[in-house]
Amino acid sequence: YSPNIHMMVKSIENEPPSFSDFVLNPGLYKNVRINSIGFICDSSEGGYWSGKYIDGLLYQMLYAVDWKDTDVLVIDMPPGCGEIHKKLFSHVRGKSLLITTPQDVSHSDTIRGIEMLNRMHVDIIGLIENMSHYACECGKEEKLFIGDTEERVCKPYNIKMLISVPFIPRFGIASTKGIPLIMT
């Protein structure tokens, strides 16, 4: 929808996504199968699709892909509760894991998403707070934002805070190089 995965996993060239017999074969990176619309179209084209285009895109990305022996499918969605979110959850039954940063603007997006998920009866696994603070290599920590995710989002909606992930410079450097956080 707004494809960035292809930028975040640059080493996927070892086994990039491919087409055969009208089926998309996901790429492979460190034994993780990865797919994104960014692998099959110019990334500058993403983000303005609507209606039937979204239906077709979702169908192709979910059902016209050879996921091989995939046990768990993780779908990374942009924040919000727009058309793409509603269509996805009408096609796929699953659970949602929320990720937010500790600032009011991110909290408001997250809360709108929670309200939509609740109306669509989608279970919420929990919440991850990203960029909770800056963790210097020297050991010093400093808050980047002043919001309180626990008070503003978790408690009012009875959602478990799973972890607060700090901003660590080496993760930012790895991300720029196209090495996913979990692989650093």
C-alpha cells in the first residue's frame, strides 16, 4: 500500500520475489519469507490505490502467493483505520499487534485503530512502544517524546504493554543498510 519492506530488507537479492505461473513467490531472507508490493511495482506508485484496486492487491498479496510451509503470516500495516485496514480484516481473520511511539499524535492514530479493531472483533495481542527513549552507546538514556503510552492507550483499553523498545543508534544504521532490527 505504501511499500517500504523492499528498502528495509535489501539483502533479499539472495532469493528475491519472483513470478511463475501467475503466482508470486516471496523472497527469502534468513529463513523468513518476505513479500511486498514494493518488489513488484515502483515504490513511488504506492499509496494512492482505492476501491477495486485495493481488493485486487489484497487478493494477490494474500492468495496468489506461494507461502510454502508458512505457519505465521505477519502483515505490516501503516497506522490508521482507513480503507485498506477494513478490507484486510474483512479478508483475513487474525490478531493484531499494535506498535506506537510515546507521543500524542501516534497515540491518537493508535486509539482510532483500536476502536476499528474492536468494532471488527479483531483480538489485540498487545502493544509495543517503539522509540520509548534514546539509548546511547555510552549507557545514558534520554526520552525522545513526552507521552505516556501506558496511561493514554494501554490502561483505558485494557491492552497489555508487551515491551518498550528504545531507539538505539546501531539499529538505525542497520535499518539504513537494509538489515532488519531482529537480524542485528
